[in-house]
Amino acid sequence: MIGPVRPSTGALSPLGVDQARLTGGFWAERQERNGTATIPHAHEWIERTGWLDNFRLAAAGELAPHRRRGREFSDSEIYKLAEAMAWEIGRGGDAPLDDLSMVVAAAQEPGGYLNTMFGRPGQRPRYSDLVWGHELYCYGHLIQAGVARLRTGFEDALTATAIRAADHVCAEFGAAGRQFLCGHPEIEMALVELYRATGTTRYLDQARLFIDRRGQATLPDIELGRAYFQDDIPIRERAAFAGHAVRALYLACGAVDLAVETGDDKLLAAVVRQWERTVAARTYLTGGMGSRHEGEAFGDDFELPTDRAYVETCAGVASVMLSWRLLLATGEPRFADLAERTLYNVVAASTSLDGRAFFYTNTLHQRVAGTPMDPSKPWPRASSSERAPWRDVSCCPTNVARMLASLGGYVATADSDGVQVHQYASAKVRAGETGLSIETGYPWRGDVTVRVTATSDRPWRLSLRVPGWAGEATLVTPQGTERVRSGYAGATRTWRIGDQVRLELPVGPRWTAPDQRIDAVRDCVAVERGPLVYCAESVDQDPAVPLDAVAADRSAPVVERPLPALGPDAVALDVPAAQLAVSANGWPYGSPGGSEPEASTLTLVPYHLWANRGPATMRVWLPQSRG
Ligand SMILES: [Zn+2]
């Protein structure tokens, strides 16, 4: 079996979802809950909303426009759920994918066309609205579901449907076909992955056509500008990711896939350059991307408002997908660093502790506590003060589900020298003749123990990532103990079964300051602990300490304590604080200075756990006390 993304070349080779299994701790718990709660929950909602019935009606020839339910892209949620189920089955779980696949397959039309929104009597004609209709976007998700099924060892109705759809796209949009593209990138990476899974080169050629067509002002100029769908500048010439964040990141994923398969080093370098600039100036502390509610878009450099942060969950998932591709292509740890930050502070934050409610936007500052969410009703908006059970636009839950189900595939890689561990979780890893057993209480504790469970009799290198946030760590190998710096550390030797390596990462709390060009948080501080960003949530505070008038005092130590309400291993932090003087005369401006701070304590909790205890206000960044 093979996991998500299988480049035919690159610095590192991925392992399959059955080669790297999560066995316990933070991510294993979430992966398990994904299989037992989130996937069934999403299945229930695509039935309840009628989105799956659209396929049944289409197959029966009864899908009149007034009977169709959901937005124009709702088909894609069925496909993303199918992909999640495929990975879940691949890792040894259980999911009713066969039933779902049969419903999807029955709705496909002769010639391979498949979309419940277009082409029937009374509906708009096929491909009459490529700008907003999402037909190719939906195919992309169908194809990715088919690839997940192929990679986990099956050829069935779903894989046949995906291949027929891809063949249809190549015939319809090939060099001699419609010279157009979809308003929402997605299909590009799906086609390259299908090429990798089948060896059929026309899928790769079609991906190249779509990537080269974008940026040529093919799509119309709209209120948000062509940057919204990345049709303003060719990706090869862009300086930073811009426009709709999910579209930009999906396109970048497709571009990396294409570059790797065609040996296009200039294209790969262009995406790396854009990633660098975006990380340097357009990314939140959480790893979240997308600063603007308007257009769900990246902002300008250093435009990173906290209370208006958009940070769509899907952009977090897409960013991890992109970082993973860049890591495989280059072997550079910075990509694994960002993936880690985003997994813990966007992907994990998006989902409630019971796995049945989801954030769409992931704000860094909630000013108003809001009202409790009704678990029986879909929420009509992207923004919400609590996680919602489902949304009219519900792209995020199924996106998280497919990532968590395949997460084992992101833990480790192999190359000709040995094995590299990138993300820390208790896991069993098998790469060729090499077997590893990893035990850790990460991210709560910093010790990671890796034991060799199988090995060849030739020397090989075991590499462990020392995260960028750590700066330094201690590495204990059979050859001795050493201080190691951020990057990859390890040992090369003729390993014996039972040999152990221990990495000790400094996960204690630390203060973090922003680049002063980020106006929204200038002079503020945040607290991180290991890979986790912390926040102040109102439910933990003295009611006399409102979160909009409190400052952190960095002169006194931060105190750790258990947080049993949010998990057996969870850690809360108590931070000395001072209350800020506030205006009292009905006008929120006046002479500078003159405040009289009152000492207090602020309790911080891991950001990914906030909003699990009822409506609350919350902030990540804190002003600093001058007292
Ligand atoms: Zn989404």
C-alpha cells in the first residue's frame, strides 16, 4: 500500500499508510475518533442534506432542478468522504465505502461525465459555467478518492468511475478541446496523482495544460479580481501566494507534482520561492493561511489581523499537503516544521473533542462569546464562535477526515541512506528491511524513543527532525549523547534489533514575539509550548479579568499545571498578568500613558482545545504589561 502523494523521484520516498501506523497518543486518538465519529457524522450529514440523494436521483433519471439539494460543489463532499473512507480502510479501519461508491458510479453518464448540478433537462448545460460551477474541481476530488482506493490495493466501482471521469476530462479539455480551466484549482494535483497511480501519461499532460493555462486572464475579471482564482499571473512568475487561499494552495500542490514528474526545476523553485515569502509574511503563528474574509484570501505582506483572521480549515489542510510535497521533493526540514505547526494548531483546532463539530474559519481572537450551536442544524456561515456540526458550505470536515485517515503516511520517509522521522507520534514504522517502534507523549512531553525492531546487516542512517521551534535538543544514541540543532539529527551505524535512540525536545513554555511589521500584534506576545500555540480563553479566567483589557507580565515565570478538563495529558499555563486601564469617558482615545495596572493571573490553554467548553471569548496575542 502507498500513502497520499507518490512522486516518482525526489529527495525522500513516502511510506504507505500500512507502513507507518499510529499506535497511541495525540494523533492516534484523533485518527481513531475520525474513523468512529467524524466519518460516520459526515456520512449522516450528506444523507440528511440530500447531497447523496442527488446522485440517486441522477441515476434514476429523476434529478429535476427543483429536486437537487446543496450548493454547486456539494458533489465534492461525497468524494472527499469517499477518499477519507478509502484511507480509513487502508489503515485497517472500517467504513461503508462500497455502498457510497455504487451510488456515485450509478450516476456517471456515458462518456464519463459526472456532476449532479449540470446537463439534465432544466439544468444549465455541461461546462456552461466553468468559472463558478466547480465541475472540474469536483472531478479532482473524485479522482483523488479513486487514487486513494488504488493506492490501498483496490480496483472497484470507485476507481473505474474516477478513471472514466479523468479520460472524459482529457478528451473534453485536451490540447484540441475546450481551451478553458476551472475557477477552482484542484484537478491539477489529482491528475498527476492518477498518472502516478496508473502510468497513463495523458493525465500528466492534461495537468500541465491546466497549470499553463492559468494566469493568462482566461477567466473573467471579477469584483475580487482575477487573483481570486490565480488567473492574474502565471504561477511560474508569482512572488507569493495570493487570492483565495485554498485555490492558491491546491494549485501550488499541482504545480509541485507536475514539476517533480517532469523534472521542471524552475517550476519547483518558483513554488518554493512563493512558499518562502508566504511563510515569511502571510502566515499566522498557528500556521494558518488566509487573512481576509473578503474572497477567503491571502492578504498583503504582514496583513495578519487576529480578530478578522480567516484561516480556513481547508487552507490548513492544503498547506500541509503542499509542505509534504515540498519536503518529499527537497528533504528540507522547514517544510516538516510548517506541517507540524499547522497540524497541531489549525487541523487539530478545527475539530471538536467529540469529532462531530468543526470550525471553518480559525480566528486568533474571539471578541464575543456568541451563542451555543444547535447540533441538529447546519450553520449558514463560515464564521462562528463555536464549531458547527455541518455547514451549507461544508468543505472542511471531509477535508480534515481524509487527512487524519491518511496521517500515518506523513510520519516518516525513506531514502537510499536510511529512514527519516518527521512528525512525532507513537507509531510503528516499516521501510523495506527496517522496522522502528516510536514511543512518545509528544506534544505534551518532549521525549521521543525510537527502537529498532528490524534491520538489515548493512549500515544505514536514522534521522530525526529537531523542530525549528526547539533550537537545540539532546540526542542519545548507542554511540553517545550529543547536543543537536534544529534540522535533522541522527546516527549512521550497523543497527541491531533492540537498539534505541532517544530525542529530548525542550517542550517547556516560551514567549513569542511577532515581526513588528505585523501591525495587528505589534508589541504583543504569545506563549507557545513545544509545537502548540496557547491562548487565553474566558472560561478559565477570573470574571474580573476581561480578555480585552489584560496584559501579560513577562518578568515573572510561567507556571505549568494539568488541565484534566481537556484531556488526561493536557497542560495549562498560568501567566502573571496586569489589567489595562480603559477609557471611562465615552471616547476610547485620550492622552498616552497614565494607566494603573492591577496584578492578576491569566490562564492559557492550548489553542487547538479552545471552544470545547461552551461559548467563550479567546485571544492568542496579549499586550505586554509595562508595570
Ligand atoms: Zn473548507
